[in-house]
Amino acid sequence: MNRRDSLKALAVGTVSVGTLLTSCDKKEGTDSTAKGESGVYGRTPEETLRDEKLLGEKFFTAAEFATITILGDIIIPKDDRSGSASDAQVADFIEFMVKDQLNLQLPTRGGLKWLDIKSYKLFKKSFSDSTPDQRVQLIDLIAYPEKALPENAAGVSFFNTMRGLTATGFFTSKI
């Protein structure tokens, strides 16, 4: 390629990029997000109704919800940069997901029972009634799959699910 061809290619590329960027500018008075009446992007009216129905229902008991809140704050505690999982209302997100994804209901409820049973075996009290140090001690048994004992396999599976839901709920929240 000679110098003339190089300059020509550079000029064409510059004009093309400028045209592309100009065409992507949001025009005044238009809304490129295509929001529906509810203000939620990309939801059909049927999906919006289903979401409203799910939000109006309760799946977890008060004790289960409290345990999920505590567990979320162990997974993502408050720090200097941001709030905790409970500040981001992760437990509400998890409840919504469990109601929406029916395949999560039995493993989540079973995992919460496993957590309480293990806590009773270790500390003679439920997970939510245990001290913060006792809770972390129990979570340490299941938070590291490569170190977990085979007898804690169900707890490891539950914790992995909760860790994923907690992270998703936190990092998709306004906080």
C-alpha cells in the first residue's frame, strides 16, 4: 500500500466513524429505550402482570427470609465502597427469583433447613439465633467446595446457589 492509498483509507475510515456516531446520537424528543407504561424496559404486558403477581406473593416464612438476609450479608457485607446485600434488598430479589424459577424452590427451602439443622448440631440453636462468629464458622464449612467434607455436600450446593443469587441481586441493584 502506498502513501496515497493509506491516506485515502484513513479519510474514509474517519468519515465512516463520524457518520456512525452521529447517527447513534439520541435525538431530542425521542425515547430510544422503548419503555412500556410500567417504565420497565423490554417487558410485555403479560410479563409485567406476571411480575406484579409474583411480587404480591410470599414464598419464604419470616424466619427463612431472616436467614436469607443474614446469609446475604455474610456473602456481601457492607464496606467502605458500598452497602451490604441487605442494603441492596437482595433477599427480596432472591424471593422473587425463587418464585419465578420454580426449580429453585425445593433446593432453597431444603438448603435453609440444612443450615438450621447443621447449626443446631453445632451450636444448639438455629442459624439466625447463632452468634455472628458461629454463623461464619458454619459458612466456612460450606463456602469452599474443595475443602468441604462429603457430609456437607448438600450445604455446599445450597451455598453456591445462594452466593450466585446474592451476587446477581447485589450487582443488578441500584446500590
